[in-house]
Amino acid sequence: MPQSDSPDIAIEQAARLLGAHANYRVLKKVQLQDEQVFNQNTDLEPCGRLAVIDTETTGLNAQTGDRIIDIAVATCEYGRQTGTLYRIIKRYESLEDPEHPLSPEITQLTGITDEMVKGQRINEVALSEVLEGVGLIICHNAAFDRSFLEARYPAFENMHFGCSLHEIPWSDWNISSRKLEYLGFRFGLFHEAHRARADIDMLMALLAIQAPQTQTSTLSYLLKSARTPTYRIHAMDLPFEKKDIAKSNGYRWNDGKLKTLKAWWIDTQDEAAEREKLAQWGCRRPLVQKLTAKERYRSMEALAELRES
């Protein structure tokens, strides 16, 4: 290996040598600056703002009283036409006291202790400032994070959400898992998982990279999906004997609790094709809700309230 006076250069050279060998895979730790620049906007492309957000919580269900204990937000500038992620503009992060002891499982998972969150509080003014001008919120499980964000800060009810877990076609690129750690691994990255700042930094690194076998960023796929309406179709009069075929075609059962519809349902971008399929199964009066990024990933209960209002 060529000699170098700089330890950093020597490490990079060693990493390149190992990475070029078929028997080795080299991972690089994600370490983003507070105002990281991912790409230069040399063409002066018109830009928008998005915010990447992650939360760590006391449990899985905001509706039953679980609370946010860690939040991180990074507001970024991106190209409206190309979907290129250019730079981080602002950041906000905070712990929050859930006002009851954390479970040992949550402390083991996140590393967050009762002493760390004691007396801590999310600053809603600072959170509002970092979200100023943001047109899209991106989370790596938007249905989960959105429910907690809305419960803590109702202004999120009127915001638009995109989901990097579901709206980027990872499986099309032969990536078998959508977990953030595994996605990082597949692109040669690793991070200290399960703290909000570390997770949004990994996600931004993934959004900024070029998608496999393409000339566009992974973010561009998410933006295209976020701009496309979907349709939540409730098979209201589906014959009972067709429930198994509906299930095998991706439909899920909703039990009708909390004012929601008791029916098999599915989300799709192709309303016409789904209506035709349902007609063949004997369901001729489905109820259809059009969902944009503003409604998407809201809870069944919240969508039921919108339907009734």
C-alpha cells in the first residue's frame, strides 16, 4: 500500500483496497454536519424545503398514551425538478420527559435513561421555526411517526407526509429488507441506530444517493410518489365467501372500532383496476377515499373524522 503522511488518507486507501476485493465489504459511518452540503446546485434549480423527522417513543401506540422521548428534525433544500437533495438548512432536536419511568426495553433499545429525559421539554416555538417553509415531512415509517407528532403537536395534522419505508422501490433494486440499518449496509453505510439524530442522518444520506442503475436520487422516487394521489378502497359489500381472495390480494380487515369502517380495505394508485377486481368478486358498492400526502399516513380514526366533517 502506498505510504502517506496523513492517517486519514492511509485509512481511505486501505478502505478502497478492501472494498475492491470480492471477499470484503467496507462500511463507512454516517457523520453529517449540522449544515451538511450533499450536492451543489450549480444549475440554480428552483428549490423547495422538506423536513426529515424521526421520533423515539415510550411504546408503539400514541392513541393509548405512549409518548415521544426523543425527536430530531432536519430541514433540507431540494431540487423541485430533479429531486436532488442539496443541503441541510436548519436542525432541531430534543429529549422530552414522558412523566413516567421508561421501560427497561426502551432504555436498552435507545440508550435513553430516566435521568436523560428528566425535566426535558420539546420547545414548540423552536420546532415551528425549523418547519417554516417546509412543504413535505419525510419519515422512515410515516404512519408511526405521524401519529406521535400529531398527538404532541396538532399542527402536523395539516402537513404533507412522505414515507421512505414504503414510497421508495427498494425491492426493485433487489434489497430484501427496508430496515434503516440494512439499507445503510447495502449502500456501504452504518450508524448508531435508535437515536433520532442518528436515524435522520442515515435517512438523509440514503435520500441523497443515486438509486441503483439510474441517474436519479432515491429522493426523486419518493417525491414522485408523494405527488401522486392514492385511493383507500373499502369493500363495503364484499361477499363473505370472498374474504380469503381479498386477503390474498393485499386487502386488510378493519374491525370498525372507534367510528371507522368495518370492511376489508386496501390502498392503491389504480382506482379503476381495483374497482374492476372488486366487481368480479361481487362487491359493487365500494367506498373510496382519495388520499394526498396531506391525508396519507393518518390514522383510520383521523380519516373517519375527515370523512364525517
